[in-house]
Amino acid sequence: GCFDMPDKTFIDLYMKSGLYITEIIKRLFQSDGMKKRFPKEEERLKHILEKQVYGLAPTEIIYKIATNYILGFDNTLIIDKHNFRQVNSLEYAKNGTLEQYLDKLYKE
């Protein structure tokens, strides 16, 4: 039932290809609960990308690969905001400050 709830969030702390986040987006987009809450597909997709999925890519090239894979369908540029960032989260995880860094990065 977690994919039916518009307030649940998902993050990939070390994106490589964007495949994991794309699967999450697909499940959220196709869920009955989300369809009821956001009957218009464009509105549902914008909500998912702006409020529910997050991702960190360790390098610029991986960031570009992942975001192109995740957002490459958007030929009409309906998605003007997303929560994917180029950040190497490994050091923050190693020194125990990842949660604080995420709070700072995603102030919402």
C-alpha cells in the first residue's frame, strides 16, 4: 500500500542508472490510490517527481545518465522541478552526517 500514499517518499542515495527510481515512479504512477488522488496523468507525474522521489548521483556523468533515463520521456518539458542532485553521499554516510546533509539539501 505504500505506493498508494501521496505523502510517502523514496530516495536512491547512490544512483547509478536511474533504474531503481524509474521503477518507483512507475509503481506510484500506476497505483490505484494515486490515480484516485490525481486523476490527471500530468498532475500525478508532477506530484510524484516534485514531492515523492529523490536521488543522489555521485558524479556528473552518472547524474546526467540517470536523469536522462528518468526524465528522458519528457519531450514537452512538463517537468520543471525534480529532486535529483549530483552529490556523492558516501562520505556523509561514512561520517554519520547523511541525515543532517539530506535535511539541509531538501529543506522541504
